[in-house]
Amino acid sequence: MSAPDRRHEDAVARYFEAWNAPDPAAREKAVAAAWTPDGGYTDPLADVSGHERIAAVIAAAREQFPGFVFRLAGAVDGHHDTARFSWELVSEADGSASVAGSDVITLDEQGRIRAVLGFLDRVPAGA
């Protein structure tokens, strides 16, 4: 396993700030801080690029799962311009995590996300 440098961990922290931003203005600011202007996000349910479309995907997920937050599940693993990590979507009410996944990100020279490839590892029936 590779040891990530601070750049990988900082990028993942900004990623979670975007996913957990409480309102549209904070989300737009967090997405702009985390992703390059032409950055992309791809998972089984979405394939978008650009800040506005990424923010829309995040908003849709937050609407589908109100009262939940994304959190890192385990350590960030990274090398060169790539990092991988696992996450959970956790209920603020009871701490349950019915959704979980793993993402791989690529970074630019400044540590901003160029691309996210997301995988859903656990999803509740009907979600």
C-alpha cells in the first residue's frame, strides 16, 4: 500500500466539504475549491463535468438522503496524482450507514480534482 502525501489527504478533505456543504452557496464554493473548472464526476448514477453539474449531483444526493453526511471510511491511499478512498453516508440521527462506496480521484498540479471515478459498494433496496 502506498503512503499518501498531504496533497491527497487535503484533496479528499475538500471533496467531503463539497459533499457535506449545507446549502447551495456553500456547496458552489466548496465544489470550486475542490475541483478544476472542467473537472468531472462519474459513478453508476452520474457522469458530469464542470462545477455547476457536479454541484447539482451533490444537491440531488443530499435531497435523496436528508439528515445524512458523507464521511471517510478508512485511510486515504495515494501516489503520484491519484488517490483512492472509501466513504459512508451516515445518518446524523442514529449513526447508521446504509450507503457506502469507494472513489478514485486524479489531481492536477495544485491538488484540485480533475476526475472522480466512484463505485457504490452498498446501497439500500429502492434507493
